[in-house]
Amino acid sequence: MLAHLWPIPCAGCGSEGKLRLCLDCHPSEAESFEAPEMVAEAWAAAQYGDPIGKAVLSSKGRGDRALAIAIAEAVAAPLSAVVGSVDAVVPVPSPWTRRIVRGFALPSVLAEPLAAKLTVPVHHRALVAHRGPRQAGLNAHRRKQALAGRIRSPLPVSGTILLVDDVTTTGATASACARELLGAGAERIVFAVACVTPQDADA
Ligand SMILES: [Zn+2]
């Protein structure tokens, strides 16, 4: 790992140091939240407004891959400690047009260290998303309608699947993904997210 020669601000709290995300901003434990429809259990490493939440928004806004990797490493430990036994990790898909704009898909980046800790594979292509209308501004019902038709599970899956996303607000995306995975052969869906936001935040 390259050492920085000058202090850099932590993306979570702004304090200057050598890490993109200082150790004080690493979440110590994950908490369960109300599972979206079709999902058995849901776990979040952080809440909206927490340092991790700020770092997630910053990495997405700036297309900051190094920060995305730092976030993934920070949330893998608390999430892997609570999700129990799973057979594979599947990231929530991003439409490829948005992935190109950002240079990476944060759920896919989050999936890697989490799967490594759980010693299970990541199935990056178990779900695909076609381009659809932007979600911001849509209410929960409209989001669900917009998403349900554009997330597809093109490959067979089995067992317990750990679905991973960066941020969840209404859980509508997770429900649409879970429905597809169950339809493709999964027995049970557990959902892990870096940051859960209140419904009115619309992050
Ligand atoms: Zn910090």
C-alpha cells in the first residue's frame, strides 16, 4: 500500500491523517432494520448522517474508487459478523450507463471484501439492471413500479443469498432484487447495506 506523504482528510469526519476513512469512522457493529418485502433479514453498518453515510455519498458523487474500497473494507467486518451462513454474495445491479459515468459500481466493490470474509463467491452477474428512470423524486410505490420491470436474474442461483447495496431508503430495490433471486432458485435472501437512510432523505 502506498503511504501518503502529506495528511489527507478522512471522508467521514474530515480529520487529517493517512487513511481515506480513519479508524474512528469504521463502524464497530451492524444493526438490523425492518426487512424489505421478500427479504428475510436486513442489516446496516451505518445510519444516514454517520461518517460512513457521508463517505458513501462522497465516493458516489466524485467517482472515488479508492474511497469506495476503503468503505468496503470498513463495513465488511461488522456486516460479516451478523449475517450468518450464506452461500453467495450478489450485489444490487447498477444500470451500465451509470456505472460508466462513475467508473465503478459501489455495491460490487462492497461485495468483494464481505464475500472474502464469509469465504463465499460473489456472483456479479446474478442480477442485471436495464436503464430506467432516475429514482430521486419518486415515491416508494412509483419506485417499486419503475424497478420491478428492469431488474432481471438471468442465471440460476441456489441457497441463501446475501444481497448487498450501498444505500437503501425504501427497500424497494432490495425487494425487486429479492423477488428475482427467489424466482431464479434462491431459498432465502439476507440483505446487507453500508448505510440505511430515513424515507424522507431520498439519498
Ligand atoms: Zn474519520
